[in-house]
Amino acid sequence: MSRLTDLIAQVRAKDPQIGADLDKEFKVLSSRLPFGLNFEPHHPEVVELPQRLIRKGDKVRILPERGLL
């Protein structure tokens, strides 16, 4: 984030009001960002793994025959 804060400081040097507004918004956004490992909620059976071989017990999606849809 150092690069971003440096750029905000450069903007503040040229236009103090815009620099202050950017700094305020940056602090709001950076306080909401989770740090560390982030796991997005998902359904494992929906995630496609095209190179993985199917094994016993795997949930699979069976596509309709070509031309039916």
C-alpha cells in the first residue's frame, strides 16, 4: 500500500482538498479489506476441475446429449 499512499501524498501536494478526499476514501476501503487467507463462499460441486480425473465418490455433472438443448 506504500505506493498508493505515496501517490495520494503527491496529489495532496498539488491539490490539498482532493488529496484529503482520496486519503479519507482510502482509509475507509483499507479498513474493510480482510487480510490473510480469504475464502470465498462456493459450492464445491460447482467448481470445475477439467484436468482432474474422476474418482469413486466424486460428484459429477452429467451433461445432456449434444443437440438436445
